[in-house]
Amino acid sequence: MQDSQPKPSRRGFFFGAAATGAVAAVAVALPGMQAPEAALQEPKPAPEKGGGYSLTDHVKQYYKTTLI
């Protein structure tokens, strides 16, 4: 009994990796991309019992470094 799907090959893997890299390069090169507004809003107060996510100044600085 033969399988209906071919075996994966190295050539196919590298072709897929190259295509993914090309798409990523195009995404980086696109001008006019804006950061989501949710990432730039003021943080909510911390929970009373601790824990939770806190949008601090150093986290905001990190988000600014990831903008394209």
C-alpha cells in the first residue's frame, strides 16, 4: 500500500525556509507599519494580591525597539 503524501526532503525544507526568509524580509521592508495601540496605552493598576502583567517603562522601551 502506498502513501498518498510524498516523503519530506531536504530540498523541500530549504525551499520552505528560503520562502519564509523572503516573506520576513518583505515584511521588514514595508514602510508605514504602525504598532498596535494597545501596546502604547498606559498600564492598568496592578492586582491587589500581586502577580499579573505590568507595562513598565523598560517594557515600553523594548516595544519601541521592536517597531519596524
